[in-house]
Amino acid sequence: MKIVDIRATTVTVPLEAPLRHSNGAHWGRFVRTIVEVEADNGLIGLGELGGGGESAEAAIRGLREYLVGHDPFALEALRFAIANPTASLYNNRTQLLAAVEFACLDLIGQHLDVPAYDLLGGKLRDRVPFASYLFFRLASASGDGEVRTPEQLVAHARELRDAHGFTVHKLKGGVFPPGYELECYRALASAWPEDRFRYDPNGSMSVAEARRFGQAIRDLPNEYFEDPTWGLNGMRQLRDLGIPLATNTVVVNFEQLATNVRDPAVDVILLDTTFWGGIRPCVKAAAVCETFQLGVAVHSSGELGIQLATMLHLGAVLPNLTYAADAHYHHLRDDVIVGGKMPYVDGTIAVPDGPGLGVRLDRERVARYAELYRELGGYPYDRDPARPGWYPLIPNDRWADPS
Ligand SMILES: [Mg+2]
């Protein structure tokens, strides 16, 4: 099998409401790039990349001369062909590599008629558990969906919990003043004392502020405190809080993982199939974590069904997946794959059993959301539509006004 072409299509898929985070917001939709890698046997492997537009599509097209003639089975060679660590200092292709790796695993699986998980060691579970991943939200265009007050947050969590069966809840914070978000987080925890909770302000608090917050939640059933402050050295200062610390920001490659093993700062590593450059690097990183008894979970960087499939195949094969995965997925109104959105049952999603990634493009949906992208264009992820001109500091003190 040889690669003969690679194509990229930008799509934008609506969310139920704009999702706020410490750096800005998802403005009511996700923008994603669908990557198709075609082989000489006519098979098409699927990949997905965050963001999109002319530059993302050009970056994918620019890989064509590197990839045409490459054997999709040669996955280790692929890394050095397009993203070796010293050349990557200049061209930073890790996330492009990830999209191509997904597509190659999809091609191999289709060629051999086996699911991707069988290429990754075989599945250990049929379904992957997910957390509810709660966001403060702006109202949607139709005026509903706002999540701002503790009451709205608990009501929103109740809806998701009832609809999808979540028993683990992650609150994305870093939007409002920490004291206010503390009140919101405690309201959640008191609504379901038997559930488990995570708070993630995306590194926006100072070490001192994060310490105050951590001390104020120590009595709750916290699974972990995710990126309370910025940097391995900031996180390390919070280890005495007695709450496991998690990250998807300061351990996102093997150098940082090694640093964290030699001088521990973080207890749980959230593996992101895009940030790490593919599913296989995440499997390797999980093995390092197993050796050093670090926790692992599956991170969500905002996915459609192709990326979700990579997260499910990853989740299926990790023996040490002791935490529910994160997904933005339930905030989407639709998907680009055949059959539409994958369903949650009891807080879990079934691992696709079809060949390769086990998901196929719904061409009509891709065309519809590519057209929507042409109509709407991109949006600045690191800006907040409710606060024109605003941008945060790290550590932040420019919080949104909860009133
Ligand atoms: Mg995070």
C-alpha cells in the first residue's frame, strides 16, 4: 500500500451554546479540518485537526510531496519523515503528524479488515467512560443555554447526567473570579455527593490563589485538580495540598514526561491524541506512566467523530486508564460521520468495531458544514465574544463579571 494523495476540508459544526474557558470561548461552534489520506488501493484513511481555514488546508496540502509514495504501515518512519524532533523546531508539525497517523492507522485497519485497537495491542474494554465536562456558557443565538450561576450549572449538569449517565463531572473554570467558581464547584459536589469531581481552570490562577482554592475543596470527592496554576514548577509547589494534580498543558511530550518523572510535579497525565502526535505516542506515554505509577486519562481538545474515534481506540487499549475520559462531544449539535453523533450510554461510548477507526464520512454532512464554514469563517478561540478587547494574563486577574 502506498499513499497517493492527501486532502483537507475545513468544517464548522454548531455547539448547543458558546463554551467559555480561561482564554476566551468556543463561539458557538467548532472549526475542524477533516483530513483524507488516499492510498493506491483506493482506500481513504481519515484524520482530523483542530482549527482550519486556508492556512490549515495549505499545511496539509504541503505534506503531499513528503507523503506520496509512503507506505501507511511505516508509522515510525512517518514520524521522522515529517516531524523529526530537530526539524520540528522550525516547522512544528506534531499536530499535522497526528492527523496523518490517524489516517494511516485507519488505512491499515481497512486494508487488513481489523479495528485500529487491534493494531495497538487489542482492546481491554468495549466502552470508554466519560466525564460530563461542564462549561460556563453564554446564551445561544436563540437566547437559551446560558450557564453562569451555581443554579444554572447544577441544572445543566443534571440535564447531562440524566441524558448521558455521567457520574464524573469536570468543571472548566478560569472564567469568573476563583471565589465565585469555588461556590459553583461546591454546588455541583453537594448536588451529587456520591459522584466524583474535577476542576480545571487552565493554569489561570497564581500559585497562592490555587493553594487557597485547593484548601477550600479538600473535603470534596475530587478526582484531581487539573492545571490549577501554570508550569511544572508552579504545580510542584501545590503537591502538599493532598489532591492529585493533573495536566494536559505542561506534560505534552516525552521530554516533559521525563522531567515530571525525575522531579515529580503532576500525578495524572491527560493524553491527547493530537498534542502528542498520534494515538501510538499516547500508548507509549501511557506505558511510561504505568512504569512510574502515574495516572493517565484521555484529554479532549474539541473533537468531531474522527478524533473521538482516536480517543476511543486509545481508551480501549490502555490497561492503566483508571479515570473517565474527557470529551466536548456532547456539546455538539451534530457530527460529520455516518449515523451522526455516537451515543452515550451510562456515561460511556462504545469503541467502534469496524475496520480502522471504524467511522466513515457522511459526505452530505461534510458538504453542509464545509459550506457553513465558508459562510461564517473562523473565530478567535482566545477571545471572548462577551468582552470585546479583553485578553487574560497568566496568572489572571481579569476575570469575567459573574453578575
Ligand atoms: Mg485541561
